[in-house]
Amino acid sequence: MNPIRRRGRHVRGSRLATVGVSAAATTLLAGVLVPGARAADEPGREAVLGAAAAVLAERAADLGLTSAQDTRVRDVIVDADGTRHVRYDRTYRRLPVMGGDFVLHMGPGGDHLGTDRATTRPIALPGVEPSVPAPEASDLAGAALRLANAGETLRAVSAAPRLVVDALHGTPRLAWRTEAAGKDTLGNPVARVVVTDALDGRQIDAWDGVASAGGDGRSLYSGRVPLETAPSGSGYRLADPTRGSTRTGDTANRTDTCLLVICLGRAAAPVLTDTDDHWGTGTARDRASAAVDAQYGTGATWDYFEGEHGRRGVAGDGKGSFNRVHYGNGYNNAFWDDGCFCMTYGDGDGTAFGPLVSLDVAGHEMSHGVTSATAALTYSGESGGLNEATSDIFGTLVEFHADNASDPGDWLIGEKVVRPGFGRSALRYMDRPSRDGASADCWSPAVRSLDVHHSSGVADHFAYLLAEGSGPRTIGGVAHNGTTCDGSEVTGIGRDRLGAVRYRALTVHMTSSTTYAGARTATLKAAEELYGADSAVYAAVGAAWSAVSVN
């Protein structure tokens, strides 16, 4: 990121919740949740559960309950008006029934109002002895875990099978529900819940078993945003199990110990923790606010590359990266570092920059990692300008893809992080890069000697014209004007097609030494492969390059 870049509530899980006692004994464990203070005439736990037991006995046949089944209370809620809701799990011959849960609804007087059931199929098995032994079920689950993490060398893999009745997948049957877990090469936890037919060993279903929590945060720039976090003890870690365990830590204003470009020691950045899964206040006074921006931006970038290009993570291997916030004191920069596979964000000096954790900056930095893992464009000369432009382009597309009302998509870079002392409204302007006073709108031999943040202007300009076309327009509430170097008029093909062409060119055709002429060839090849040589997209790619003097 300019000016320099160094290279380098509910838990959403899969556990079947049960309370290990029968309905007759639930008063010892089941709690009644009553909004506000409980009035003297509101029912106590014994009264609610006693009434519920009477309803169960009366309506056992309607609920499919037989002498082979038992019920276990999971939750009890009493509304302010006295309406009661008792949630049950079910067992069959002492085995948990997946899909056996139901909620009994009663009026204030205990009269039955209705029942919500996970399944209405009758549960009656010929026996509960498995043909597939538990060790075999463990092996099958371990294999499923490895398959779900193809390309990883998993360590410390273990599996714990439990015999259940599966009523979730059609006719109830005897099954093994096995939780397989291990660690990937980075030490991140991986897990898979595998349901296997206990009679023939066939896999019935499987899903990720690492629990994540649905929290939220108040960011500095993107408003209130959702966050996937990881339960940890009695609290939460700012780590996202759904996106490769991407996480965010606080360096406490420390810096790395580096000699030129070789870092001898990294500033420690412990992952942030929180007790209630509500992070930050939206102000810089709360150190978690900047962390919210960084974590949200990382997730938005992951979602863009996965959703638009099928790429899971920076390296395309499903592994998450690491954010470090509050780096140094008054540090006016953000950078991607291959050495630690991490993004690092300074807080800015408060005069020229605020904390450099905006959505497009996060997308920009992660895209440097994508470039490093693919074309590895050398960070100097024309290839360096293309490297920087790649990050500007994809950082911008991330911003559009996120569709965040607090930070709508536009073709400015870093507009959220600049302060009055910087003297401009943004770091860079992709519609007309020369607006920053140093970047090139058009290619010439002189571009080769420019700083990469300024030689990038040619490719930024190309990308804008290819997506939006030439001429004035307002995008994201910002006035844009795509001028051309040859006086031509360019018709845009849209941001999605720009992204598709640019991504394929980067990942399939570009190399470490690609120049602007080579970028024209690479993007034309990509357009031909994606849309055809006779397509409007192919013609538009050529026209947009010509419009910035790359012929």
C-alpha cells in the first residue's frame, strides 16, 4: 500500500445437544427463561414441566412416542404472556435420535397449542446392533476428513464414533455419528462430522465440525458487520473457522526487527479475544474496532475470490492468513508479507492517515498474496506496476462485491483512510490516475522508471475503462470521468467480466516478467478463452488497452 510495500445468541456447530436425564427428572437441570423479573403468578419450572409431561402422556401417539423411546429436555422458555415452549430431544432404546427433536407449545394454563417436529416418520428399528464395528466407522470418518482437506498433511487425526438413530435422512436407521478431528500443517484445527450407515458402512452425510460463532463488530469504516469467530473457553477468539482460520491479532504498537528486507523477529500479535462476541465500538479509542475492519475485510476478500473465481484463500489452498493491527506508532502504511503470510496495518499518524484498515486496503493487501502465489510479478519496472495495479483492481472489486452501505464501491483507493493533512481525497484514482499528481494515465517508455505505485496507473486506467467505459458518471456516490489517451470512446463490459478476464490472465498467462505489452497479450488470450475471439469482450479488452496507449 502507498507509500511502500514490504514483500515478503447461538453457536453454529454440529453437536447434538442432549440433557442426560429423562423427562421425569428434568426439573433438576432444565431452566425456565422468563423475560424480565418473574411475577408471583408466573409458573415455576416444576409447573411448566409437569404440565408438559401431562401433554406428552396424552399425545404420545400423535408424537410417535412409544415405550422404546424417551425424551430429554433441551430448553424451556416462558413468554411474557405465559405461553410456554418446551424443547425436547428424543432417544430410541437409549440411543440419541438425530432428527428426533420437537418443541411442545402450551398456553398459560398448560393447554396444548401445537408441536413443531423435526421429523414425523415413525421410529421402529429391527435391532440396535451394528454390523459395522466402531473402529471401521472411525477409519471411514478419518478418510472423509482427509478427503475434505485434500492437499493437506493432517496431524493428530482422531475420531470418536457414537451409535445413533438417524431420522434426519429419510427412513430412520441405525448409524454411526463420528466426529473426526486433526490439525493442518499450520496447526489450525480441522474437523468433520461423518454419519455412516451402521449396517453397510455407506456414508449418509458429512459436514464441517469446527464450531464457529456468529458475532458482530462495530468497525471504523464499514459500520456494523457480521463476524464469524471461534468459541474459546468462556469467550471467543477473533478467528474465522469458516475461512481457513483467518485471524486478527494486536501488535500493541510494536514493530518487527528487520535488517533491510530480512526480518529477524516478528512483533508478537496475540489473537484478540472477547467475552460476548460483540467486538469494537466503531471508534479508534477501542483497539478492537480496527481489528473488526481487518477481519471483516479479510472475510470479504475471501468471499470475493471464492465466489467469483473459485479460489479458497490467498494461496488457493483453503488456508487463512493472519492480520496484524496497531503496528508501530503513527505508522502510515499497510503491507502484505509473504514471509509471515500476513497483512500488517498501521494506525496512521492522524494527520495524513487514519488506521489503514479500510475494505479496499484489505482487499489490496490480500491480492498481493494472490499475485505472489500465481504470476509472482516482479516488484519493479512495468511488472511492478502491474503487480500494484492487480491489487488496486481486485481490492476495488472486493469493495463492490461486499456491497456495504457504509463503504459503497467506487474506483478510488484508500478514500476512507486519508485525512485532511494528506491533501487529497484518496490515495489513487483509477478513472484518471494522474489526478494524484504522479501516476501515469497512458503508457510511454518513461513508465518503466516510475515508482510502482505510479506506473500502476496505466493498468488501473485500463481496468476502469474496461469495466465502466469512458465518459463522466457517478459510481458509489463519487463522480468519475474515464478519459482516454487517444480520444476514443470505450464501452464498458462490467466489473464481473473485468474480474474474470484479469484473474485468468494473472493465474494462467502472466509471469514474473510480464510487461504492459505482455499484459495486453495475456488479457486478450484470457478474453478469447472465456468469451471467444469474436466476442464483444475480446474487442473491448483490445480497445481499452489502446485507450491507454498500450498497443
